[in-house]
Amino acid sequence: MTPGEQKKIQRQAALARLRAIPPSTREEYSAQLRGLLSLHLAGRGQTIALYYPLPHEVNLLPLPQNYPQHRFAFPRCMPGRKLQFHHITEPATQMEPGAMGIPAPAPHRPIIDAREFDIVIVPGVAFTRAGARLGYGGGYYDRYLPRCSRAKILALAFPEQIVEHLATEAHDLRLPLIITP
């Protein structure tokens, strides 16, 4: 079995575990993770890349309101499987339907260059404690993260997302920090 085939099977299993988490537990985990993240958000204004959470993901949407001293950006999927991040102060009003139905910044919102980020919070389906990440299969973040030259790269993960082993390929980037409740 190829690594790509293994990843597809692992992705399906991980998504099934995520979707089985009761909504109340997901919100409890999300609140705990936002609290743990607060240790990295203390101090001066920072530029932080977020993602718009799917229903089974960590809810990051309170962060812009909770940390007005920071500048937050959300991704927009572009042709060629590329990401472009736009400054967002109010996710509820400054987003529109994007690729795959995921809310994305309106295109007129200011673009933030990858080199400006202090922190990039990366989505994923599953992770290992050693930093391996299984995403959704598009490779968007594997292409984008090398451009974030000065950013602290991290992920927030529910306990159900942590696994012992993930199939990886040469282009898959490892994350230096994965925060769990």
C-alpha cells in the first residue's frame, strides 16, 4: 500500500473519530485549547494566522474578539493550491463562502504576507506527538508554511486527533508544536 493510500485510510478513520465527539465536548476542548494558546498570545501585538473551523475542528473564532491587540488573518484558497491570508477583525461579517464551502475572507480584505506572521495555527485531521500532520489532502499548508520564515508554527488538537503513527511523504512538513488539552 502506498503512503497516499495509507493517508486516505487514516484520514477517513480520523474524521470519523472527530465527527463522533459530542458538540458539548468539542466546545469544552476548544475552550481549554484557547486557554492553553493564551500563553503564546500574551504580550505585544502579534500577527496570527488562523483558519475558519469546520464543525468537527477546534473553534478559533473567539480569538480576534478576545485579543484585540493582535492582528488576525484567515486563509483564502487560490488557484494552484495556494493560500492567501487576509486581515480579519470580525469573522462573522468579513467572510464569505469559499472553496469547499468553507468561509473565507472577502477578497477585498487586506492581504498579509507570510513573512509578517508571528504565529501560524495549522489545521489538521490527525497528528503524532513527534509533529507529523495529516491534513485534508490538498497540500495547501505544506506549500505555504516554508514562506513563514519567522513564525512559530503550531496546531491545536483534540485528544482524538493524536495517533501513534501517520503515513508521510517527502513533502509533508512536521510541526514543531502541537497543543492538546
